[in-house]
Amino acid sequence: MASLSGLYSSSPSLKPAKNHSFKALPAQSRDSFSFPHTSKPTNLPLTLSSARSVARDISHADSKKELLKDPDALWKRYLDWFYQQKELGLYLDISRVGFTDEFVAEMEPRFQAAFKAMEDLEKGSIANPDEGRMVGHYWLRNSKLAPKPTLKTLIENTLDSICAFSDDIISGKIKPPSSPEGRFTQILSVGIGGSALGPQFVAEALAPDNPPLKIRFIDNTDPAGIDHQIAQLGPELASTLVVVISKSGGTPETRNGLLEVQKAFREAGLNFAKQGVAITQENSLLDNTARIEGWLARFPMYDWVGGRTSIMSAVGLLPAALQGINVREMLTGAALMDEATRTTSNNPAALLAMCWYWASNGVGSKDMVVLPYKDSLLLFSRYLQQLVMESLGKEFDLDGNTVNQGLTVYGNKGSTDQHAYIQQLRDGVHNFFATFIEVLRDRPPGHDWELEPGVTCGDYLFGMLQGTRSALYANGRESISVTIQEVTPTSVGAIIALYERAVGLYASIVNINAYHQPGVEAGKKAAAEVLALQKRVLSVLNEATCKDPVEPLTLEEIADRCHAPEEIEMIYKIIAHMSANDRVLIAEGNCGSPRSIKVYLGECNVDDLYA
Ligand SMILES: O=P(O)(O)OC[C@H]1O[C@](O)(CO)[C@@H](O)[C@@H]1O
């Protein structure tokens, strides 16, 4: 069995970090750094499989012992693979991922193809073939890249109008019609998925303690959740700017949120249109509604920006600007990172994608646990969950083969999670790799103090991060660390751009379309079918209720009359749900024992509204 320490001391050094390139990396010792791997990759060339077999042969205990024995080798690996983007002050450490040099060399052709695909994407190729769409989120932070002058102008004009509108709202130049405050004080954002997660993450990360407008979110069709948000606004509804965000303009949850908010406005005697803003594609249902009803403002979303990468469009920028966040700095951070991840060597996004591939065998066999050690970055893991899982979780590859790809993402924050699930990460089932997000600056300058001699509160947070990283590593659990100097619009823009690019590159190396979401569409279609069935059930019950005498129906009879005997279980669930909500329907018997139920409506509707 090869000794890790021996290999390190006798091997020529890996190429220095600042020069390392997927192109130029020399293939060296096969097992120069190995963690035990238990599952064999299914779709890799033989050479790589062999490299992994060597890794699997090293027992867990041996590998742990050897790694701990040779801190020099580890330090050397750290330095060899250390990446920094100087201007952004962003570092990436992948030394605690156990990829081999053979693996790096093996991945080289895939990455070169991925870089080429990315270049074509940025030039405006149809990178989302299923939907026949260009993929242009990179143009949003560097409009010069847009493939057509009209798009460049559109991006620039939209940004200018976002900033101008926000300034006018914040300064009180644009006022709510009937607020005693005389200016807008609250934002109620209505949207879901990519039309909520980005704005939520940015608000949590960057909003000042006392923003000019405070933001709240309706991001679901949960009536109680909606009521809660509206109740919390109370009389401030009169000074609330309602920003309705939907790329498609037809997402049911968002439509429902809008209808509920409009009802609340009506009940409060307020004119919704004068406080409503729409962010959507031109001529969508939402756009047409906003135009016809004369809403306060409308901002465009573009066909060529996906929901999960829309954070640097009006979707993310308008809510951010309204909270006093410097959106131009966010765009600058993203643009700088885009430059750094456009290169074909020393590319931090490619390094991330390579590590993901290594750690999860290129098939998602391990989960990515994201641990930001900073409260304000709490929502980064949730944001990444959509970005990564909606992009990579695909049934088919680009050639139509069934692949069931994906990479599971979850996480919360450190050191909070230290006192929750990190026990399992350290000692339990080995089905993950970790990503630590480290922020060097603990709090603004001048505010720090030592709560015991030589030690601050932030030192504890730092210690917890480093301790967890070491403890995981000592038990053979891989981790990546991303370090930023502080949480600013620039650094937040940069980490978003880093992960957007990593996802795009990873999708290329596993040959899938990162930019569509057919699975979500399937769920939406099925939900619409349930609601259509509910209407048929009501219509059948209405007919039976209008008989004299009323004819209560069993579940079988309802299913039969709906011509849907195969849907009897769903019909039972529909009735149980409606009955629990005191709806027009009356269910005799016990809902807990389906066979006993007989159902009719509280009143006959002669026109059968449900038909
Ligand atoms: O912005 P829209 O069109 O309302 O869509 C919201 C979300 O729904 C999805 O289309 C699918 O859930 C996401 O991709 C998207 O972010």
C-alpha cells in the first residue's frame, strides 16, 4: 500500500496554484491523496476507475492515520491548489478533497469541451435546446457581451430605470396614495422559486439594519402564511409597495398571492394599482394585468434568463435597490467573477465542478452540505439548493440517455449546525461532502472587543469553522472552503456568479441541459389535474344535491359519476380536505374511515357553477 507521506515527499511538486490548468497538469502518482471511496463510478474511463480502485483499497483507518501523520504534505497540497481572486479577495481551498492527478488529467478533455460550450453560450447559442432559448444571465453584469445591440440597450436601460425608480421611491418622490407616512416603508414581494429565493438571500445577506424599505415575502400559496404576512403589515399596508415577480407571469402560487393581497387592499379601502409593481416578461398574463389595471410600474424579465439565475435581473435588483443595497456593486462583483471563471486555466468554477464530480462520482452519489459561517449568509444554502438541484437534477442527458443526474444540496449555517446534524457528518453515514463559506471580517471595524483575554466572539466562530473542517477531515470526510473578506454587495455578487458558472460547467461535463426543468412542469401539470378533478367532484355532488330528496353519494358513486374510478383515492383526499375547511360540502360518516362516507353539498346551485 502506498504511503501518502512517502508519495508526497518523493514526488515532484504539483504545478503551483497560480499556474495550474486543466490543460497542463501533469499526471503524477495515482494515489497521492486518497480518501476511501466505496462506490465505483459507472460512467468513467477505465484509467480513472483504476485510480479510484486504488483509493478504495486504502482502509479508512490507514488513510486517516497517514493524512494526520504528514502535515507537511497537507500544507503543500493546500498551497498547490490554493486559488485566489485578488481583486475580490476571494479564496478557494480544495485541498481537503481527495482527487488524484490522474483524475484531473482524465477530466481535462471534458472541461475543455465545457469551456467551449460556455463560450458559445455567452455568445448567444441556443444553450437550452429543449426550450430553444439562449442563456444570457452573464450579459446582465456585462451588457457588452450581449449578442445583439438591442439586448445591450435593454439591459442598460432596465438597470437605469430600476435605480431611478428606487431612488424616487426611497426619496418619497413617488408616494403611496393614502399613507399618512407620505412615503413607502415596506415591500411585499410576491413570487416563488427563482422569483423569490434570490431576493430573499440578498435581503438577508445585505439589507442594512434599518433599510429605507423593509421587505417581506409571500412565496407560497399557503393561505395562513399569506394572512400572516398581511397581518404583520397591519396599517402599513397603506405604505407597502407590492412587487409581484414571475418570469412566466402565470405561476399559480404567485397569482394566488396577488389575488389575496388585492383582496386585502380592497378590504382596507386601498387602491392596489397605485402600489403594485410587476416584474415579468412582456405580454405575459401578469404584464397584461398590470398594464390594463395601470399599476405603478412594470419591469421586464427576459426569455433568455432562467428563474434560478435571475438574481441580477430586475427580479433581484429591484427589491435590493429598494432596500438601499448597492446593486451596481453586486453586478461588479459578479462581472469580476465571470471574468475569472471564463478562463480555461486556474478557473475557480471549474475547480469547484471538478471537486463535485470527484466527490459524488459524477453521479450525485454524495450530497453537498453548504455551511456558511455567517448568519447573514443563512439563505445561501437554500438559494444554492434551487440553483444546483433544479439545474442538475435531470432524467435524461443531452443525447437522450436516461441518467437521473443530480447533486443534493442542503445546509443551514455554522456554528449553529455544530449543535445539530454535524454529529452525523463527522461520525455517521458517509454520504456527503461539505462546503464551508468563511467570512474573514467578523464585524465592522471599531466594534470588536475581547470577551476573554485575546479572544473575541468572532474568534470562536472562526475556531468552530476550522475545528469542524479538521474534525471532518480527520475522519476522511471531504470539504471545500470558500473564503471572502466580508459580506458586501461585491462579494455576494461574486459568490453567486461563482456557483452559477460551476453549475453550468458541471452540467456540461455530465452532458445535461442545466437550463430547463421538465420535472417541475410535470408536478405543475399533475396539480392542475387535481384541481380540475375537484371541480368535477363538486359538479357531480351539486347534481345529486339538487335532487329531491337530496342524494348523498359514496366515494365509489362519486368516482363513477366523475368517470374516474381510478381516482377514488384522490377524490377521498379532496373531500377530506374540503370537509376540514368547512367548505360547502357535507360529509356524513367518519372521514377517517373512507368507506363510511356519504357526501352532498350544503346547498344546491341550480346553475352548477362548478361545471
Ligand atoms: O418566475 P415564475 O415564472 O413565476 O416561475 C417561478 C419558478 O417556477 C419554476 O419555473 C419551476 O418551479 C422555477 O424554475 C421558477 O424559478
